[in-house]
Amino acid sequence: MPNYNAQNPPFAVYPGDVVFPFNGESPSPPQTSQQFALAPTGGAAGPGGRVVAWQISFASAPASVSLALQAADVDADANYQNLDSSTNTSGERRQVTNVQARFLRVRLVSQSGGGAITVSVGV
């Protein structure tokens, strides 16, 4: 499912949902996952925004890797900005607070060696 997708509207993610931008895949960097729309919360996001958790794992550890969790208010490729990043070759779980964006995606910036990558994102 990698690569920016012009599907309109993109798949929606609701509070409590978990999606897999990369799911046991071996994309060639740099490559961007499909984007996901953050479903409206009825104003419940409040001034603090949302909490977004993302988890990274590999079938076998790469020598080096760089991943970015990206967000945008308008779903256009050029509008996405980095919210968080990871270079942990062992994989990890990270959490970002105060997310005010309407769309999320993951970008595999670089990867040297290693096996397939799985990234899950929960809101």
C-alpha cells in the first residue's frame, strides 16, 4: 500500500483505530505510505490536540534507517511536514502529543539492509 495516494477522500482513522502504513513491506526509499484522514472528533480534540502513537518493527534489523511520521492540514503531497522521526534500527514505539493535523502518513526516508518493515499508527 505504499506511495502517496490521490484517493479522495483517503481512508479515515477514528479514535481507537490502528492502521498500518507499511505492513511487512520492503519499499525502496525514499517512499511515502498511503495517507490517512483523521476523522473529526466532534470538537473533542480540544486545545491539546490528539495523541498519535506509532510503532516500528523490522523482519530483520537494518544497518541504518530513517523514518518520519508526517502530517498535513490539507491533503496534498507538498503540504506534509515531519511530526516525529526515528532512526532506531531495533524498532520502537513513539508517541506524539498535541497533533492538530487532519492527515497522517509515514515516510521511509532511507534504509540500508534489513528485512521488511511494519509501521502501525494509532490515534
